[in-house]
Amino acid sequence: KNEVEQSPQNLTAQEGEFITINCSYSVGISALHWLQQHPGGGIVSLFMLSSGKKKHGRLIATINIQEKHSSLHITASHPRDSAVYICAAPYSGGGADGLTFGKGTHLIIQP
Amino acid sequence: ETGVTQTPRHLVMGMTNKKSLKCEQHLGHNAMYWYKQSAKKPLELMFVYSLEERVENNSVPSRFSPECPNSSHLFLHLHTLQPEDSALYLCASSQFIQGEQYFGPGTRLTVT
């Protein structure tokens, strides 16, 4: 089973700050997922990436396949970015299965 | 409706009850998943279906029984559950097994 570790577990920042959340995994993968979970439970997929970097609005995700490491960055953070951010990788690396998840980073952006 | 829907959104059941959770996806996807999220724990994979065939059963107790009658519907049948089974149960779908996953809103289950 792929082991996924995230850091930090909790992060409180001021509005406008640049945010970085880190993720590492133990088994080589085909793609890594970043998800966002709001209070109440709803989960939204932010990125699925297998190499390099992806950008969507103020969110940027990068991955280093050799180092088995990914980062999620938020530029010009805003209180509406407050949520739990979850990193996920294929359960067994690249096989025909679902995802295994990190514990999540609970992000609070204060006005 | 669009996306992935789940019913009911909340369920309270006794340990001797039998109930079912329903998931429906309107995205034309071929893979569907059940995940469990317990308090203070990461999401856990329970079952994976691809083209209506189960491809993964992640050591889930037999009191949870999945059913996928077609590529748009997924059920989780529950019987003789334990209080520790209280959790948020999330359904997801993807176009193919390793594709981007779309999640339903979840069913909040409480076992009394």
C-alpha cells in the first residue's frame, strides 16, 4: 500500500500570504491528486498531475517524481481558501484501484 | 441532476437494522468507488468497481456489501453494523480507474 504523508497538519495564516502544503508518498505512481474538503464533507478535485507543474487560478501544484514529493501552493490567500487540503495517490502505485489519502492539512486564512 | 449524487445524506440506524446507501453518477464514467471517512482519520478506500465489476475490496468487513447494477449506480448495503462504523461514506466516480475522481456529497451514518 502506498503511504502518503502530508505536512503541516494544521496551518493558520493571514489573508494575502503565500501558502505551501507538502506531500510525500512511498510507491512510484502514475499520478497524484490534490483535493479540497470543505466543512460539511464535500470534496472537490483540484489537480491530478503526473509530472511538472499545473496552475489553476491562484492554486499551483508541482510534483517531483524522482523524489516522490508534491507541493500545493496558494498565492494571495483568501479566507474562502479555508478548508482541508488532501493529497492522494493510487493505492498500490499504478494498478487498477482507488486512492489512498494523506491525513489532510487544515488551513485557516484569517482576514 | 449533474455530477455525483448520494442518498440519503444522513442516516441513523440501529445495530440490527438493514439499510442501503445509494450513489448515482451522471457523468458517463466507467469506474465507481466507496470511501469511508471516520472522525479524525484519513479517507479510506473500501471498494472499487470498473465497468460494473469489483476490482478492489480493501479488507472490508462482510457487514458492508457493495452492488453495482450498472455503470451509473452503486449501492452499499449495510447490516448488523457496529457503532464504530459511524462515519461519512463517500462515493466517487472517474472516467477510468486512474482518472480524476469526482466525489458525491457523502452520507453521514450514525449507528446507535
